[in-house]
Amino acid sequence: MASTRPETPGTFQVKVVDRLSGLPWWLILLLLGGAILAFQFASNETYQQIFRRILSGILVTLSITALGYSCALVLGLLAGLGRVSKNVVLFNLSTLYVQVVRGIPMLVQIFYWGFVIFPGLIGLLNVFGDMLAPALGADNILAKIKPSDINLYWVVVIALAFAYGGYEAETFRAGIESIGKGQVEAARSLGMTYFQAMRFVVLPQAIRRVLPPLGNDLISMLKDSSLASVLGVRDITQEARLYASTTFRYVEAYNSLAFIYLTLTLTLSLLTRWIETRWKQL
């Protein structure tokens, strides 16, 4: 009968250290900090008031992220296909778009859309309205529309969509180029057109491979949606700023704001990981 050697103290200590080092300490610390803030929210009337005020802008933040990211995916996919296209015009237009939006800071792009592009478009509409005045009347909507009539919410959505479309274009391009050309050639030999080969053969595999960076970009857009506050859009960041500026409770307001953003980003991170796991099982 074989004898079992007792563990030495040194071996036991090594095992304990290995187990402790394998724990997600970063998550434990985050949960601890979140528990402390949650206790403050539950027991402190000031935090409860701030929390209610900031949460009034949560739908604005989430809708900006959802709409902007959905449009960015469409723009990114189209530009990504253009980046791998053999058509010289499509390739150069897509490359120009990607290089421009990736080379300008996000804040500058939001200002540019809000104070240059949209006012310029309204100026053009006014010109057309004046030209069509004999047919439509002097009080037609094209002639009377003003920059102040613009809903800045949509300015932010469009600005984020165009900006992130450039990043998604490079993500899709990398995913498409990671698929072997032999698969496209095999699909073409079976009678598929180029677009059919892309739709049924290349893109399903490419999207599966680029899910992690797409998820990261979704989280980044959620955080960048806070830039909507620079145009006065009443998202959670703007609500926190307004509360802090009127009550001078900056610590409490920005503690609450940081906690809400951290909760949202961690939730999105867990959701994207779950989606990645599900896709791998398909």
C-alpha cells in the first residue's frame, strides 16, 4: 500500500499563493468600491438626490450610444468593403474617409459638425429657399430654418457615427483580409458573384473574428458619448455638471457620475464577452 507524503509547509504556502494570485483582485476591488458607493447612495440623502438627477439623462446617453454605434457599423462595413475593393474610386474614397476621421480628435469633430457643417447646410437650404420663393412662397420652411432650430442631440449622434465609422472600417477590413483568398475563389468557382461570396462566405467568418474589437469600440463610444455635454445635450455628464455648478457639491456629483459610467461599461463588457462565447459555440 503506497504511503502518502505529507505536504511540507513550503509546498502548502506555494499553493496558497498560487490560488490567491489567480483571483480577479481587480474585480474584487471594484466590487468593494461599488459597495461603498452603493451604501452612500442608500444612506445619504445628498447622494440619492444626485443619483436621481443624473439618472434623468441615462436614456439620452444610452440612445446616443445605440444610434451612433448602429450607424457606425453600417458606415464602417461599407467603408471596409471599399478598403478591400479593387475599384480605384471606391478604394480611394474609403481611404480618404478613414484617414480624415481617424486623424481628427473626437471633440473637434463634434464641434465641427455642430458649428461648421450643420450651419453651412442650413445656409445652403436658405439659399435654395430664397431661389424657390416664387414657387413656394417667401415664408417656405427652407428659407426660414435657422441654426438654432437644429436638435443638437442628432448632431452628436451623427458626429459619433461618422467618427467611429472610420475605426469600424479598419476593423472590418482587417477581418475580411484575415479570410483566405482561396475561399473567395472557391465561392466564385461555384457560380457566386463577388457580393454573394462576401455576404455568405467571407463576412460571417470575418464578423466572428472582429467581435472583440467591435465590443471594445461600443464601450469606447459609450464613454465618448459624454462629449455630448459640450453642446449642452442633457446626458448624464451634463446633468452632473449642472448639479455640481449649482450646488458646489463637485465631489458627490462626480463620484456618482463615475460610478454610473463604470457600472455601464462593466455591464457592456460582460455582455460582449457573453456574445463572443455564444458565437464561438455556433
